[in-house]
Amino acid sequence: MPQLRRRDAGYSEHMSTSLAEHRAAVARLVEKADARRGARTENVHVTALSSPLRLAEDVLSAQDLPPFDNSQMDGYAVAAHELAGATPERPITLPVAAPIPAGADAGVHTPGTAAPIMTGAPVPKGADAVVPIEKVEPSRFDVSEISFSTPPPPGQFVRPQGDDVSRGAVLLPRGTWTTPATIGSLTAARVRSVRVETALRVAIVSSGDEIASGQLADGNGVALTAAVRELGASPTRHVVADDQAELRALFEELSATSDLVLTTGGISAGAYEVVRQVLEPLRDAWFDHVPLQPAGPQGWAVWDGLPIICFPGNPVSTLISFELFVRPVLARACGVVSPDRPTGTGPLAEALESPLGKLQVRRGRVDDDGLVHLVGGAGSHLLSSYAAASHLVFVPAEAGRLAAGDTVAWWRIAAH
């Protein structure tokens, strides 16, 4: 996120917290949620592993990897000492033994012979080197004898049993995130199941009589549910009316079933700001404005150990709050490899105006020439414009107006 210094932000008694300070506070809340999740584990069959999950204990290999000495090359398996005197002037010729394809039994090497061997095939007992097919004469497998002009060193192109990991050794340490490579390694090591931390449980709470009554659809809740699920967390969605008792009861329930709560709406200065009214009196709570437009009102609290992050209710404000403050740290907590959005800069295609003292976040698109086009206005209710945008465009707090051609920073949030 573009950095704001305190002197840039136009601080007043209504905006005493910087964007960086609020982001740090949110990061601490997500860390608290991650610690709650870490206490829960379950056994999962290796073939059922998919999205990143964190190993709850060291995993030991159930067998040596590789499980037997095998050939690194297509060529001929030989006993190295039998070719010790080979030179280009005086090559050593050996009769060709039976071929060893991948999947064959290792068998025993017949002294004084060379056995055709394929990559990955077991090296027979008594052989200790592989000579690549291109280093013999003739460079073929369909012959009765083969000549060698250089002596191979013992161990040449042989992958020893246990070279990757030994049976009983730590294959993957606790805290490792599952990936296609780790799942493949577990399978190769004959590990059937692993103990993992369960997915982070995130409750999304949409507040307001207008939503509870069905007057308005719960677009915020559904959008946040999709955003949380995309990161690999496990979301649940809840709707609550402007009723303090109902909200308190919900938080009590969620304190036993969730690791983190995201709320939307009910945190401004109106008469029915039920989320703020319930949470602000708590010892560990904060509600205020940050120098941001839209999404200035922000809040957080801890309810009986349950971290709660509170967003304003306008749909664009909700999504921008999630993108700027929650998504990067939640993505890291969920094992996402690239938790930060792709970023860049480009020239504006058109002029714009922005409130001094606040970082303005506009929606936009970047064309093939790198030109930044705004999509829709600055209003926090323009959800369809947000949906059509592929980038968030950042207008610095000190810039009341930018001209066409001025450079702005952006985050890419969608592929379209």
C-alpha cells in the first residue's frame, strides 16, 4: 500500500490512527486468529490434501527414497572394476546381458557382462556404475556385445537407496504448508495420512435491519465469503438485525465456533450503529476513522479471545477494507504463496480530483500500453463499477488533483 506519513495525512481528532497503524493492528488480530486455529488438528489422508494446510507435526518417511539403487541414465549397468583398463586405443568389450527396464526386479549382475538399463530401473546387485548409451560403441541396445573406451568411476549415474531421505527420517517438518510437491513427496514416501491444522474459520457478519428483513440483499456477506474462501479459509455467513442482544448472542456463539470475525456495517456515527455500540465498550476495542476514502470508518475488538475486524457497510468500502487491511495478512495465514496483489504504476488517462489528507482508492483498468483508466466514480456505493474494474488505483493524500498523464500506483485485483 502506498505509504502515508503522519504529516501527509491531515490528522485531526477524528483521524488519530494512520493506515499503517491500523494495518498493524489488523495483522495482530489475524495472528491471534491463527493461534486459535493452531490448537485444532485432524488426520487427513494424503490423497485428500488439496488447498494449503499446515502440518501439525513432523512427518517421518515410511521408506527410503529412492527405495533402491536406480539408474540415472539410459545406458549399461556394469561393475566399474571390470572396465578399469579401458582406453580409446584399447577398449574393453563385454557381452550384453538381459535388459533391465523400469519396474523390473533388481536381480544380480552377471560378472563380465554389461546389462542394458533404463532410467529409474533398479541397478542389479554386483553392478556399481552406469555408462550412458551415448558413451558406448555402438550406441545401441539391440547388440550382443558392447565396447567401452573409458573406465567409469564407482557410483557413476547411480542414485543410491535413501539418497533423498532415509526411512524414519523427518520428511517434512511441522509447520510445512502442503503443496503439490509436498503431497507428491508424501505419496512417494508411502505416507498414508498426516496431521494438519484445520482451515482458519472466518465468520462474516452482516448487520442491519435492511438486510435481516430482506429489503436489501446481503451482497457484502456473499462477496466476503467468496474472498475468504478464495484464500483457503473456511467461511460462514451470518446476518443480524440492529438488535444489540441478538448481536451479543451471535458473538457468544461465534467465540466457540470461529477463529476470526469480519463484520460489515454498524460502525459509523448513526443512531443504529449496533456493532460499534456492542463492541466499543470492551476493554480491548477501537473504533475511529483512518485517512482513507472510501472506507474511512474502521474498528476492531476482541470478544472473549475472539478477534473481530469491523468494516463500514457500503459495498465498495467493505471490499476495499478487506483488500487493504485483511487480505494480505489473512492470505499469509492461509499459506498463499503470493499473498500480495501485483503492483505497478502508470500514467492516468484522465484528470481526477481527490480529498486532501486522505488516500483515495479509485477503481480502474490498465490497458496494453500501461495507461490507467478510471472505472466509475469515487462513491462507496458503486459496486458494479468495482466489479468491472481490474485494478485499484491509489491517489496520494497530498494530491487534491491529478492531471491526465500524472503517475499513479495500482494493485491488480482481477484478471479481466
